[in-house]
Amino acid sequence: MNECAGYLDLARGSIDRIIIQHVKEYMIMTSLGDESIMNTMAKLSAKLGLILLDIEGALAALVRLIE
């Protein structure tokens, strides 16, 4: 099997969001354009779906500012 096969699978697209769940909190890293990342921290008790909606709104506003 080709050693690069796994890398080629990952190279098919870009990463939009990474969510890390820790014992006490979430860390959400979201792509903000080609060269920027927005980091968000939230308690585990927060509703993740609502946080993601708020992040999308904030991203839209930030993209307008940096373009």
C-alpha cells in the first residue's frame, strides 16, 4: 500500500473547524479566511449548537472587517 495514501485523503479539502473537548471546557478553532484562525473557549455546560451559531455570526462580521 502507498505510504502517502492517508495524506492524499487529507489533502482533498480544507479544515473549517476543530473542536477540542476538555474536562471543563470546549476550545473551538475556526478558519477565518486563508491565513487566520478564530479561537473560542466555552464551558462544557454551554449549549454547543448555540455557540456554533454565535461563532458563525461573529465570523461573518470579522470577515467583513478584514477584507
